[in-house]
Amino acid sequence: MRIRPATVAGSFYPADAAELTRTVDTMLAQVSLPAGVHSSRIIIAPHAGYIYSGTTAARAYKALPAGTRKVAILGPVHRVPLHGLALPDCDAFATPLGAIPLDRPLCNELIRMPGVSIFDAAHRHEHGLEVHLPFLQRRLGEFSLIPLVVGDASAAQVGAVIDRLRREPDLAIVISSDLSHFHDYASARNLDQYTVGNILAGRMLTNHEQACGATPINGLLHSLKSAPLEPVLIHLCNSGDTAGDRDRVVGYAAIAFQEPEHAKHA
């Protein structure tokens, strides 16, 4: 079996399995969903080190349905140039908590879509997908994975992939993104509130300074035009609220996209 090893264990999150379990379980236990947020198959969650963004991410993961059996993660590529979207050439992703198998039939189907390819280099040292995995392992138990890094791609291209993923039963979609980077605390709060306001209103983001995951976010917003869901802000903060100084902060948001109440009871 070809396994993509954990590459940021020990830096972004604990490398020891017992410590990692305690860390994740504690974060999940300490947070709750605000009123009006119910089970959601699509979330936006941050991908920074757990001491900075873990409590925000934990809130997003708590919105995922307990019966989820497949998870697709779409996040920005940070280290190598990439056109389109890329899947890895492996059978599983490893974390200190164990290996997560790829959903090979669904991955093989996605590879046949325009703009989707296999490109291992884009995954080799990428943290933006990996940091979600231990939380998902503790929240969901066993599941299969569809890991997609997103580079230079149109909203329509990414949206088409998300459209296909949304048709898959028992599948959740995690859009991986932080918000603004390295502004002072007050400026970041204003910038991030503006960015989140656009996302909640369904307006495309205009640049990656608003959110490093602007491209997968815009792909999601494109998909929601034809099959709308109700976006709900779960939590918004920055590293100045958690473990960093307030001179150069990074913003984090947890957002759920859920069926409107009237649709649930129709």
C-alpha cells in the first residue's frame, strides 16, 4: 500500500498519538455550536497550527453529520505551482492516529474531469489538507478520503468538481482556508469581517489576500448558485485571540452550509 506520511506532525499538531488524541478530544469537548446551526455536509475550516486555529476548526467539525463515511477536502496549494486540481498517487494518508484510505473509485472518476490530475509533488509537503485529518478521525471514526489541492483554476472548474461531490451519499466537503495574513489585529478583524460577509452573501472573493483558499471557496460559491444552501458563521477569530501576538495575525473562520429549515421539513 502506498501511504502519504504525515509531514507536519510535531509542528502543526502533536506527533505523539496519545497526546494528539487528548488535544483533539479536549478541543472538541470544549466547543459547541451556536443556536441555529445544525448538521452540515459542507464546512469551511482553517488549517493553521492547532494552538492558533484548533478551537475554531473544532467548531466546524462538530457540524459534520456523525454518519459521514467519505470526506473530500479541497484546499489551496502552498508550495508548488499547480494548474487545476490535483489528487495524489497513493492509497492512503497517514497521521499519528492511523491511515485513512483514499476513496479510489471516486478519485478515479474525478481524474477524468477537466482540470483534475494526479500530481504527487503538490501533496508531498502540503499542510492545508493534513491538519484536518486528526480532527476528522476523532470526530467521525472510519471514513475514506478524497484529497484535492487547488491551484490556478476557475470557479466553474472547481465548482464542477464540487457539484459531483455533492451528489455522493454520506460525503462531507471540507473547504480548507485561513483568512487574512499578517496584518495588525484591528485591521485583520475588519478585513476578515468583510471577507466573511461576502462569503455569507454568496459573493466571490477577489484575491488570495482575503483568504488563501479563495479559489476553492469561490468554487463552492459557484456550486451553490445552482443548488443553494444556507451559510452560517460558526466562529471568527484570529491568532491574536488565541496564541499569537497582535502585531501580525492570521484570521480564521468556521462556516457551515446547511439545508434551510423549511427544506428540512418540506
